[in-house]
Amino acid sequence: MIARSRQRGVALLVALLVVAIAVILVAALLDRGELAFARTRNSLREQQAEAYSLGLETYAAQVLIAASNEVDSNVSPWAMPLPPQDVPGGVIRATMRDIDGCFNLNNLAPPALGGNPALWAPTFGGLLAALALDPGIAAAVQGWLDPEQAEVAESARYLAQSVPYRAHGGVFAHVSELRLVRGVDAGAYAKLAPHVCALPPGTAINVNTASAPVLQALLQDATPAVAQSLWQDGRALNQTVSQFTGQLAPLGVSLRSPAPPIDVHSRYFLARGDIVLDGVPYTFFSVIERGQGRGVRVLARSRGADDALVAAAPVRAEADIGGDAGTPPR
């Protein structure tokens, strides 16, 4: 009797052990299945979001092509946001702004790299003054851009820091590189970032879309009040450069000498797409160049939040949309 009871007890324990192992295996399989399903769902959702972003990009290109013969300003058709649109699985919305209204840091590059520091350095100095920043930042930026200076004097200064690194000696790929330039701390960067960009050297400033500090920087001895008057709360709509310059004498100001290139047309634009699918947000940015031949092309794409209002350089994937983009970037 005792032996039989022991055998039954052992059999019961074995049965319980088998059941426990089976439950563990089933739970593991279910967990793996749920994980695989979640991965597949996330992958499909990302692909869907990317497809929507490419659609928004194409829409932005069409809007730019349609308005290619018009003056560009913050009240142009392309500047009107696309309101939220319901799509399968979520909602999409889009905005676009030009990035020719900023100060292009790469215009300070040496002539060998396509820049013109003699022409643009006074304007950059004016921008630093308008923002109450250290004027020494101007020389530091030029040293960062110049391969010859970066090779010796500039790199020696950066290598002597507690966290050493070399000066770049080339054009900015992104505005965030400013944080590496001596004299540009977090506070200075926060002030500068909304008003500067990193585009191919040789761009002009669109006076219709330029901020008040940038307008002040373009002018000799201009006050913030004068710049605000020309800015018109961001709704300036000069039809020609002459119309803009005609306002200067009555205000008692003039363009700097030598006069930096200004325009009322823009070439580079930033398109932003905000997509929400199943409650998950996605943000896409595209830097678009509108060429002289009415065509446009995408110079750069990025995902997620982008500091400095994304003044990205055209160094990533390129895609033609709508035909010839005119002269390619340097």
C-alpha cells in the first residue's frame, strides 16, 4: 500500500511537472507570437507613415512648381499649412517654409569652397550685434570653415580643450555644428539657430521671409524698430528688390557696403509632415530645392524632431520631382 501510494505521488508530481513545462512553453510561444506581431505591426506602420510622407513631399513639390513664377513670402500659397487630413489608420498634416530668409553660414566659407567672407562677414557681424552676442563668434566661424586655418591655428585651440577635437575646415552640414565652434555655448546657439542655416554657398537672402534680426543685420546702423517696420509681423510682400530698397531712405538706413545679395524669390524650402497612425506620431522633414527650370528636387530627408528649425545641408539622398531642377548645388 505504501509503495503504491509513493508511486502515485511520484506520478502526480511528474504530471504536474509536465503540465507546468507545457504551460511555460505555451506562454513563451504566445509571447514570441505577440512580439513578432508587434514588430510586424510597427514595421508596417512605419512603412505606411513613410509612404504618406513621400506623398506629402510630392504635394509640396507640386505647390512649389505652381508658384514658381510668383514672389515668395510668408503669405504665399506654399506657406499655407495643409490642415489635418483623415487617412486610413490615422491623420496627416503638413507645413512648409522657405529657408532662404536665414543667414547662410556657408556664405562665410573661403572662395575656394564657394563662399565670399569679405561680402558676408559684415552682415554676420550685424546679426551677432542684433542678437547681443559675442562678435568674436564671427572670426571663430570663419576659422571653422577655412581648411587652411583649421589645419593649424584653429585645431590647436580646439585640441587644447578638455574634450579635444579638430576644427572642421569645410562647410557646415547642419546648423547644429555651431555648438562645436568656440564661443558658441548653449545660450548663444539658442539665439542664433532660428536665424541661420547651412545651405550651399552662394545663396541670397529673401527679404520677404527674413526675420527681423536678419533684416537688421542687412542694414547699416538699423535699429530693432526699423527692422520690425520692414518685417511687418512676418507678412512683408515686396514685389521687387527695388521696392524693398525704396523703403530704406525714408527710414534713414541703407544696405551694408558691400551690399549682400538679396532677393524676393526663394530657392530652398523645408517641408514638414506630421503623421499620426494608431496614436503613434511620426514627423518627417524634407529639404527641397526649386530650380530655375520649374523643377524641384529633394536634397535631404530626416525623421523626428530637428533642432534649429532644420536648416539641413543637401548632403543626403537626392530625388528629382517634377523635372529639371536647374543648376545643381555645389
